[in-house]
Amino acid sequence: MRTIRLIVVLLFASLVAVAQTKPAPTPMPKAPVSFDKAAMDTSVNPCQDFYQYACGGWRAAHPIPPDQSRYGRFNELLDYNLDVLHAILEKAAVAKNRTPVEQKVGDFYSACMDESKIDALGAKPIEPELARIAKITNRKQLIEEIAHLRATGSGALFGFYISPDLHNAAINIAGVDQGGTSLPDRDYYLKDTPKMVETRAKYVEHMTNMFKLLGEPADKAEADAKTVLGIETDLAKAQMDRVERRDARNRDHKMTVAQLNEIAPNFDFNAYFPATGAGHFTELNVGNPEFFKQVNGLLESESIDNWKTYLRWHVLESHAAVLSKPFVEESFNFEGKYMRGAKEMEPRWKRCTRSTDRALGEALGQLYVAKTFGPDGKARMLKLVAEIEKEMGNDINENDWMSAETKTQALAKLKDVQNKIGYPDKWKDYSSVVIKPNDFYGDVQRAQLFELKRNLDKLGKPVDKSEWGMTPPTVNAYYSPSQNNINFPAGILQPPFFSRTIDDPVNFGGIGVVIGHELTHGFDDSGRRFDGNGNLRDWWTPADGKAFDERASCIANEYSGFVSVKDPQGGDVHLNGKLTLGENVADNGGLRLAYAAVKDLMGPAWNKPIDGFTPAQRFFLGFAQVWCENVTPQAARQLALTDPHSPGRFRVIGVVSNSPEFASAFGCKKGDPMVRENACRVW
């Protein structure tokens, strides 16, 4: 799960699959199940390694597919959802008497599947943009082009977006923030470990190959690649790291446009903002002022030709997935194979299904919801949420480290949490988006421009809390600190997370823990800094803040001890407990809330075994089995550096080893690996 800050919806990420235009039909996979004895490895003592006990059978039976770098229960459900969406799109692409929604998604999908037409175009779709860049001769034109790229969806150098005001979350304001790099994290540019040095060399090789596909001679392509790496390295030096950025106070710098121009006078923001299509405004939030100070110097020290090379790369990189097969294959060779360890590219139908979901998510989502999720599922979910919110209130009231003053504020925030389940109450209107069955690049651009304009149109207007930041088929959930709401798309409200037919202990161990997790995000080390109205405000007494930090540091230290990638040469990759702190606090708190809720709900039935397991044991197995996964070493290394979530194994053993209820359920004793001597607890 993840807490997201709603910025611009990126409609088309780095999709790197390619296959034949008409793939051979494949049988529908078996739907995931919520509780699976076959997933277990009962040869293992649960008190020694509960993850292997709960997931060993599943992991052995589900090796990583060649087109994946990580495969877990999330992916299993995602694959199932993709097949459902695929069937919807195949029908919509050819059906007669289609609804407007069916026409949009069907034609978009058809255009994406027309690989022969896409291949015939080569790089022609981006040639007009490359020609614009070639004509730049001075800094004024450079800034105009950067604004044009933002207005057309490519983006470069930094981020510009509209989002809720940190101190008045009811209103949307403008914001700018650090950006401009292509590798997953600033450390990839700045660290000199053997692996990072190798990665930078591979990145230069990849860019060289991409420039050569544009027709550049090998020596010029390599020189251009090194130029891009140099500029991006300087941008990385100016960026805050991920741990710093987790604290919203470090991203809170409201100022006037005039003040922004003062710290970066070489960048004419008075010209830039109107050129993006944004309306007039006089103040904005600057996520990282130091970044813009350093960019200001780079605009002067780097030649115009170097900046043109940098912009050409970002146009090429951002559009590679919608160009011909050589560009897609080269992207996969670096991003998929080298960086993440995948062996093969995804079949094209998967690529096109994902692309349609990204571009027209709430149009496709309407068809998906009608097929998979009804009002009865929504009603049961709301009941689960209510039970867990009640337990959160009890937990706040009963904890012994928080003062009455802060408890009052916490309970008020809890009362203000809004719950969004399944799908939006009001769907997006895509009627203005022109979709053609024979113009994939144009379809992607028009859908992207629709979202960009929609974001810019929010400037100065009230925040619409009914909006969703994920599409209905998404297998995920999130908490929004600025809106103080929890969001559960229909895509995740299926087995193994949620089943309308399974017993309550398993459901509460699955989706119940996820509900508690998202609810706890409002009170983790980041979410706790926002009040019930979504404003960045310190509502804690100093003593309570200190008590929270002491408990949170226990969690951070615990997870920093976990080794994600073992290296025989001594370069083991540990988790970053500070980066993953919010998610780990939410995991631990979510499990306690869900356990207390289902135990209260079941009453005397809590002591009655079900199919050979006690309800408590089924709860913990239901929890662990949603995190079964296998992952390549390459992906594990990248995730340890960039992902605020811990890997599945550590999400399970980190939580249960802090849980006395787990130890009681499985008869674990002091000294067992799954019983921490100094258990951590925040919530």
C-alpha cells in the first residue's frame, strides 16, 4: 500500500512489452483464493519462520514468470484482473452498437494492438518535438520549450503541478518541485559502489543505443549520452533524498512567484507558467528551494547545445514505449532486463490493457465494476471499515503514552476520515477526448493532455475529495493526508484480500489489515503531521511527539536490520528503516486493529476451530498469505533503495514478531525467532 500525494496522473509509464499483434488465446487463470492450505509449508515451525510456514508452498509453485521481476499475490490478482479487462477490451474493440465508453476504450486498445502500423512509423511521432528543440538558440527559447514539454506531457528538469495547499487543504494551489532525472533515485548518480558505477555505465550504453536509433553516429550518440548523465548528476546533487522528503515540513516552502524568480533569476517563471497553460497565480509552494537555486546555476554553466541534448533525451525516453519495436526492445533491455531482472517482455495484449487503464481508467473502470463488484461487496467493506475505525478509537483512548489533549485531537481526526470504497460516485467525463482506432500515439497524447488540463484547471478551486487517485481495477489502496480519506479500489476487493464467502478471520487478516494499515497512515510519522482537515499542523504536545518518535525509532531500527540482498562480496543491501518507517508503522498498527476488531466481532465463536485452525491462526495466515512473493535480486536491490514498503517477507515477520497475539496463537516462546525480545509498538 502506499500513501500518495495527488499530483499529475501519469497516464503512460515505461511500458516495455512487445509481442505479436494477434496473440494466441490463453486460458483464463484460476481466480486467487483467500485461504490456501497448499500455499503453506507445514514442515517448518511457524515460530521459527512464519513466512516460510505460511508461504513456502505458494512460492515453490509460483516461480517468477520470465516477463516479471517480482511475482506475489498482488501480481496473481493483477493477472486475473488483466484477463478480465482483456476480455472487456477485446469485446469493446469489435462490438456493434457500442456505448460511448465502449467506443473510447475499444478504439484505444485497437490502436495499441496495431503493432504493424506503430512499427511503420518508427520515430516519426516525436520528430516535430525534436525539430522544435533543434531550433533553440538561446535561454529564452530553452525555457519556452521546457514549458511546452510540460504542456504536452513530456516534462523535464522539474515538476509543476496543482495540488492542495499544505496549510489550507480545502483549496488547490500551484507547486514546483525537484525532478529531471531518469534513474530510480539520486543515489544511482552519487554513490560509487561497484554496482552503482556499473549501473551508470549501463545507463550511458542504453542512452547511446537510443540516440543511435534516432540516426546519430555512434561517437555522437555516446557523447550525447555522457552529456545527459552529467546534467542529471548535477540535478541529483541538488535533490533531497527520499528520507528527507518523507517529512512534509521539508517540502513546505510557500512563496510568491516573484520570490521564486529571485532565487532562480535565470529561469523566467513569469514566462514559464503561462506557457504551460496554467492560469494566473501569484503564490505557490516550492518543494525544494535549494534545487532551484542550483538549477539556476546550471542554466548558465551548461551550454545551450548540452541542454538541447538533455531535452531530446527526455522526449525520447518519455515516448519510447509508444514508438516502434526497436525503441521498446532497447527500453526493456535496460529497464526490464538489467535494472529489474526480467527475462522476457510482456505480451503485447498486457501492455495494451495496462495502457488503456492508464489513459482512460475511469471509462474502462465502469465496465470493470459492472462485471466484478456490486453494491453488496461495497456494503460488506463499509462494515469492515466501521469495525476497524471503532478499534482505532479504542486504541487511541487506551494508550498510555498520549496525553488527553492530544488524544482529543487524534479522535477528532479519526472522526473526520472519509471512506471511499470500490469506485467513484461520479465518473470522469472523457467525451472531449478524441480516440481513433488507427492513431495510437495521438490517442495517448490526447488522453494525456486531457489529464494535464484537468489538473491545471483545479488551480484556485476547492479540492474535490470525491476524486480518486487510482483507477477502479487497481490492486492497491491508499491514504491521502491532505484529504484525510482512505481509498480502496474495486481491484483489490477480491481474493486473496477479500472474499464474500470466506470466514471473518481470514477477511480481517487480509483486507482488514489493509484497512487498518491505511487508517494508521493518518497517524504514522508522516501522516500525524496533518490534522483532520488535511492541513500541515503540529497538533501534538511536545511530550507526546517525543513519545511517538521514541516508539517509531524502535520500528526503524528493527527493519534496518533486515537484509534484502545478500552479497557474498560483503555488499549486503539492508532495508532502510527510516525510508520504510511509515509503511512499517502502518503494517504493525493495521494488524493490531484488525485482530482486535474481528475478535470483538466474533465473540464466543472466536474459540471455535475452523477447518483445523483456530480463528486466531486463520487470521494470521490470512494476513501472511497476501504477502507471499518471489523477487529477482536486481529488483530486490532497486526496491530496497527506492521503495517505502518493505518486501513481503519482512512485512510478515517484522509484524508477527512484535505481536504477542501471534505468539499466543501458535504457542511461540521467548527466544523463538518469531518473538522479538524487545517488541516494538507505536499503535
